[in-house]
Amino acid sequence: MTKKYRIISADEAAAYINNGDMVGFSGFTPAGCPKDVPAAIAKRAETLHAAGKTFKIGMYTGASSGDSLDGTLARAKAILFRTPYQSNKDLRTAINSGDAPYFDMHLSSLAQELRYGFMPKPKFAIIEAADLTDDGEIVLTASCGITPTIAELADHVIVELNRYHPKELRGIHDIYQPLDPPYRKEIPIYTPSDRIGHPVVKVDPEKILCVVETNNPDEVGGFTPLDEVTKKIGVNVANFLANELKSGRIPAGFLPIQSGVGNIANAVMLSLGENPAIPPFEMYTEVIQDAVIDLMRKGNVKFASGCSLTVSREVLESIYADFDFFKDKIILRPQEISNNPELIRRMGLITINTALEADIFGNVNSTHVLGQKMMNGVGGSGDFTRNAYISIFTAPSTAKGGAISAFVPMASHIDHSEHSVKIMISEHGIADLRGKSPIRRAEEIINNCVAPEYRNDLRTFMKFLGDKAHTPQYLQASFAMHVRFEKTGSMKGVDWNQFN
């Protein structure tokens, strides 16, 4: 970058943002998110609030972000609205208290719905870059998110030029934005390694308002060490897929894998690598995590296409130190491509996501605690689940030390219906729901996935139902376990006789 662009401080850049402005941010998870300018906007909000003035902004992000973005703005009470996905504790508190209005969205939909005009267009795009050229070519850092769309729609672009990320990242991104209806064509990706776009985000240089120079690592935390429960879930997933391969229900060369984010996803990936029956495979996913990088070094993962490198700081630095090895094995794409239903269906993805709660008929709740409080959001799980070759949901059978059963008579909120959920896996076993009626699905889940201490509760519930309906329900008792938890702090001990 030459001196073509005006280089200013984060505080000076934040001064351009005013109350009511719509702002789009780069990043997908904490990877690739701007850090200094959002923190400066939060500081500006606190100063204005102290002076008795109103200051809130509308926020579009790729997904969750780092604390310097979501956390600081939530604590500053500076959020007019927020979409599509979040995982910050302070933001979650603000959402559930009504201080930060939030609407959840499938991640593949956000960019196109902004272009369709379904929501106010961003006035500003704040983008983290590894490099910037005089003619407006932006080399992104560790993710893509919705960056191409917000860069196109915004009136002004503020670039955080982050020297922590090397310029050599140019080429790892594949920036492609589909035409909008009625002129949309097929997206010509047929294998995870196909490249169809540009290595950079191209912006009219006249739109680049200013540049803020930084040197900040991504705020991706380390992953909790695997425990026995997550290890067993990972082994069960690997064993299931090995059996599908042996039976011929998965092609001999295997199929691309999508895996969600978190400790269970890492456990699953490690187990796939350790299972000798699973051949080396490719990934077409949102988030590339630590375990994927480890398997890539070992030769278990041949290629990974994603939207972000959401890896720990140590792992990211190891990638940069050995970038010649990784640069032809990883592609980062915008989320409307990484999560695109057309591509998921075409390539036959095996999708593995985590359920917060599931009912005995196979409906999955990914988002709401007791049907009321938002946890994180639906993310991309719906994009992948509904269009998968085989859709798998995993869940530890209990939470809160056994006080909560992840499997209940009726889910308190439904993000993925029984029509999309093929396989349910807990540490106790595997429930294959394919081709089964609701009553048979309930038997599968209770017998194979439910914690032993809750099986009698759910079998008692099923006795009340009988078999006189296609999907039997006893509405007075359907939420008895939830009500018991609200009253006593545990789902255990429901008096089922009260419903006789």
C-alpha cells in the first residue's frame, strides 16, 4: 500500500460513525474481524451516552465475532439491532434482556437479502485486510464472511490494515458473488477444491474513506480439552460413517464433510482421523478448526474449503510459518458460497452439527434455552442439514451435571424439523431415523441416545401416548420435564401419575 489512502487512528475513524448508522463488519467468528475501530466506536458511544446523547448502530456481521466487536459494543449499549449469529457472553445477556434487538438468520441468506433490499443497506463497511492496493484490491485475512456484499453496498469503506496477517494470504481466498434473480446462474463448483472467483475483494478506491493500521491477532480462544463424553460422541460418529461406507451407502471414495464449531466438532474430526476405515477426505464447511489442520498435516484431510480459519493463535501462526504447505490445500469463500444449498446438495455433503436440545421424534432445537433465551443462533446448521446427503446431529445426553436431559418429549423450540434430521448421536449411541415413523423414531432415540437416568421418564411418557395417532402427543405432559426444571432446577422427578 502506498500513501494513496488517508491513514488515521481508530478514534478518528470511529468519529465518522453516527447514531442510527448501519454498519457491516468483515469476519466470520473472531477470525477476520476488525478490532480497533469497533472498540473505538464503543468508546465513542460511552462518551456520548455520558453526555446524555443517544448512540446506537445497526450491525451486520458474517457470524459471531471477537470481544473487541460484539463484546465492547454490547457493554457500551450501542447496538440498535444485530444479525445474524453471535456467541459473546455480554451480547447474549443484552439480547436476552432486550437491550440489543436481535434477529436470527440462516448464514447463507444474509448477503443476498441485503442485496435484495430486505434490510437497510450498510452505510459503512469496516473490513480487516492483510493488504490493500492503490486500485482498491483488498486481501482479506482469516475469513470472508459477507465482506464482498457489504463492500459493494456501503457508501464508505474503512479498512483496518492488520500487519499481524501476512500479505502472502493473497490467493487463499476465492471471492465470488452470484448474480441476483432472475439472472442467477449455476455456481460452477463441483469439488471442494474448485476455484471460480477472485483472490481479492475489489472496491472502488474512492469509497475507501480511510485506513487504520493495526497489528492484532484474532481473538479465537483455545478449545477445552476433550472429555470422555465428547470423545465417545466422536467415536460414535466415526463408527457410524465407517459402517455406512462398508455397507455401500457412502461411495467408496467417501464424501466431503461439513462439521460445526466447538469441542464436539473437534472431537468428531479427531475420531474420523483415527478410524482406519475412514479414507482421507475433503471438507466443504464453514469453519476450519484446529483438528482439521492437524489432520491435514497427517494426510487424513486432503483439502478444506471454508469461510474462516477459526483456529487457536498457536495453530494460525504455525499455518503462516508453513504456508507453502497449506496454501494449495485451503480455500476461504464468502458464506453465501460456503453455505450454499445448491452446492451442499450437489456435492453430497455429510453434515455434522450440534443440538442444544432434541425431542424424541427428531426435531432439533439449536438456539433457545427452555424455548425462551437465545444461546447463539442457528448459524449455518440449517443450510447444511436440510440439503445434506446424510445429516447428523450430536449432543451430550445431559447438561448441568445431569439436571437437564438433552432429549425431551417435545422440543421447546424447533430449528430443524424431523424431516431434515437423519441421524442422532450422543455418547450413549446412534439413532438412525431414516425411513422410520414417528413412534419408531422415538424408540430409536430413547433406546440409543437418552441418558439412562431419563429413559424411564420418556418411556412412561410414550405409554401415555399409545399408538392412536401418527405423531402422538399428550399436550398436558409434553413440557413436564421443562416445567419441572423451572420449578426445581432439575428435570428429574416428574410425577407422571398426575397426567393419568
